[in-house]
Amino acid sequence: MDKKISALIAVRKGSKRVLQKNIRPFAKSSLLEIKIRQLLRTEGVDEVYVSSDCDEMVALARSCGARASLRDLKFASDLVPMNEVYEHLAHQVSYEHILYAHVTSPLLMNKTLKECISRYKDLPDEYDS
């Protein structure tokens, strides 16, 4: 079975420790842009989708070639359990198989992502994660 994969990046403007950390200058770019570009060039990723409560982050994502949408503020708060947030986000992407990517891991290597995707795609169908 062909397992098409949506890479999902969920970012919000409400960082408590480092304001605007996802779009602040970092290594001549930003954490969000670095992660989008990495996922776009990763073999096995069929779409990159960004969900955010911030217009600026959505615009940046789209300018980098990702699909993006504004997330309801309810799902960008600390008041909603994360399982509800993940369920909400899963309904936004195109494919059943989701690679949840964090912008706060800019040093994750492409070969590591590729290896994880390859191993996942080689799993028997009864495994889903």
C-alpha cells in the first residue's frame, strides 16, 4: 500500500518564553522557514501543511510553498487538551499518514527524517504508527 504522508507543522504566536520564536531571525532565516524547506525537500513527504493562529506565520508558510491555514484560537491555547488539538489538526491535512514536525528541532537531519519515513512505510499494514 502506498502511504502518502502529510507533514504537519503546528505553530502559534503565543510563545511564553521566547516571543515570536517561530519567525524570529535564526541562522539567516527562521525556525518555521527552515522546517518548511527541510520537509519540502524530504523524500516521502507528499505535502507540508502549517496550522497557526498567526497571519504572519500563515503568510510565510504559503510563501515557502506549504499549504497553510489559520487555526481557531481555541486550538491554539493552553486550555484545550493536546489530544483534542491533534485530532483537530489531523482533519486539516490531505492524507491519513501524518508526520508531526516541530520547528524547535532545526538540527534534525534530512537523512534521519528519510530513514524514519522509510521504516514507517515498510511496516506491515496492521501498524499505524
